[in-house]
Amino acid sequence: MHPIHHGVQTEFTHMLDVLESDTAKPFIIPILGLLIGIFMMNLHRCAKLDHMESISTVGKLVLYFGAQSFMNIFMGWVFRTHVTLEKGYVLPNGKTLENDLHGCPVGFALTAMQQVISFLCFIIVYGLLYYTPYKIETKRLTSCNEVISICIFGSVFALNIALNNFSLGYISIAVNLIIRSCLPLTTFMSQQGLAMFGLYPFKPCRIAEIGLMTLGVCFAALFTIAKIMGSAEKGHSSSNMVLGVVICILSLLCGSLNLALAGVLGEMKMSVYDTVAYMSVPATIFLVPFAVFLEKPVPGQWPEVFNTEDATDFMILREVMRIAPGTFALFALSGVFSFMYNIVQFSIVHTLSPSATAFGGNFNKAALVLLTLTLPFLQVHSLPGSPYIEVIWFAVIGNVIAFSLYSYLQILEKEKAKIAAAADEKTGFLSEQEEDWEESTSEESAGMCGT
């Protein structure tokens, strides 16, 4: 009889074995990104030189790459590739698993759980820093508009993460990332939508930029179609993958709106910790009905566990807590990671801008997809054969080029805006000097006449 049948100890032994297996290898690059980003940010602080400020900005983006890549890989592993139960396990209904049970499709329930754990982490950090010089000063909400904005932002944020987690149970991390690389276009659309309600300034519509963003989206669609067809040829369920793609697109739309709203909250002068703390409660309340009442098709061998094709997240989470406590412990750990990731993400949104965060996030996704295609230890599943692999490479390269050119145009526009602002400031300074000279001249003339 397999040792996993007999208790909790083998579950945690299995978790320790993960560190010695190929599972830990995909996390090498994200961890390096985190370490390099922290080093670059601290280098600016230690040197205390003005020209080192650009290094600090790059360090923030590198740190963001490490954090985002780590969360993407970790959540993709938990939802799709982690062995929840090994083959040979005797289920409560008496059946024996013929193959390993991979992943755990609990997108809504796990996201709600992450929000609760994030809030608890905030309380712990707040308590630890309360009697220190680094005490967290929370902003008090003084108007109904602020309360409504927080509730809306928390709900949109929760829906974005929950739908993204949902999709990871049905599609690969590469497909998920390439779809979410289309964030600049949807962010632009969200900002224009918010501008119609007076919540955000209108962005100029430049044909070249919109054309490049649209082209990048077309390449992403081509990549997704090739990936689905290649996976279907190997026997994977194409209907489940289509469901995952649709859910990922909905998550993308929520993510772009989330970034724009984060910029609005930044203008409300809310700190990073304020944002994390205030949004956790409405986010959890918003997600609970989806986790408890929404039944969805479960992938893989999960129908054998429940004797049904559909199940709610709450049903799955409750069963996992009973039969796979090690996996449930990973869920709790993901809440801690989520708290730290939110701190990094919102710090970048507030210190840079929603568009800069969108650019950083888009670059991160493209880089991780390219690394996944080129580095074997990052590949969870084997790549499809010809002609799909050629189409995939063509689509990835086209997607990266299109969005890179778009980012280059954005940089040029920002440089022009800086030069124009500097020119206006100089003109204003000269005008003030002329006015002062005229006043002094008139006073001297008046003095001479008086004499």
C-alpha cells in the first residue's frame, strides 16, 4: 500500500521532496530577479547620488519582474501541475486513482482565502511596527466617494485575481501570460472609459500606438490558437482550454481596470498598506458567493473524486483540506506570497504610474514566455510539434516586437512632454525676470523724476 494513504506526515515529506526535484528549478529566475531588484534599489539609497535614481527605477521594475514571475509560476504550479494526490490513492468512495491527481481548481475560494491571509499579514505587520519609528499610519476614509471607490476597487481586484487563478486550472502558464501581455490595450480602453465619468484624464488617440497594440493582440491570438490546436493533437481537452482562454480574457479586462483604478486611489493619497488593508474585506465578501454557489466543470481526474463533472470551489477546498493537507498548506502559503506581491505591485503603481506598471507587467510576461520556450527546465509540458511550434515562435516574436515598439513610442512621447514642460518653465522664469526688470526700471525712473 502506498505510504500516502496513512497520514499527514507523508504529505509534508512530499513537500520537502519538491525542493530536491525539478519543481524548484523554475523558481531560480524569479528569485534572482527579486535579489537583483532589491540590490539595485538599495544601491541608490546607499550611494545617495542623483544620477543613481534611474538605477533605482530599473531596480523596481526588476523587482516587479521577480515578484510577478514568482507568483505566476507558483500559482500555475499549484493550480495545474502540483501532484495533489499520487496514483494508487484510495478515494473515500472506494475508487483507486490510476494516475496522479494534478493541481486544484479552486480559483475563487483560494483568492478569497488569500485576501483573508493578506489582511491577517497586514494586522501582524501593523502590530509589530506600532511602537517603532516605522509605524504604519493608515488613512481615514472621510467621504462616501472614497468608501465606494475602495469597494469597487477591491471587487475588481478580487475578480481579476480570481478569474486569473480560475484560468490557470485549464490552460498552461504560457497561454495565460501571452493573453495577459495584451494589458496595454485593455488598460488604454479602461482609462478612456473612466475618463468618460471624470475619473481619469483622457488619453490621446494616436494611430501608430493603437495599431501596434492591436497587432500585438493579434499575435497573442495566433499564439493561443496554435497552442490549443497543438495540445488537442496530443489528446488534451480543447473545450477546457477554450473555457480557460475565455476566463483569462475576462481576467485581463478586470486587470486593466484594476490598474487604472489603482492610479485613481493613488491620487486619493492612499499608501500601499492602506490599499492592501482596505480592499481585503470587500474583496473577500465579493468572492464568497462565487466560491460557495458557482458550480463549474472540473478538469483532469477531479470528477472521479466527486463522482460528478461539476463542483463548487468550496466543495473542492473542503475535500482537499481533508485528503491532502499538504496542498492546503500551500494555499495558506500563497496568501503570504500574495500579500508581499501586492505590496510590490501597488508600490510601483503609486510611485510610477499605471501605464509604467502595465509596461513592466507586459515586459515581464513576454520575457517569461520566451524563457519558457527556450529553457527546458521551465517547461511543465512538452512543446507541440510542427507546424504549431513554428507558429508559436512567430507569434511570440511578433507580440514582443509590436509591444516593444509601442513602448518605444511611449518613451518618445514622454521625452517630448518633458522638453515641452522644461521650455514652458524656462519661458515663465524669463517672463518673471522681465516683469521684475520693468518694475525696477519704472521705480528708478519715478525716483529720478522725483529728484
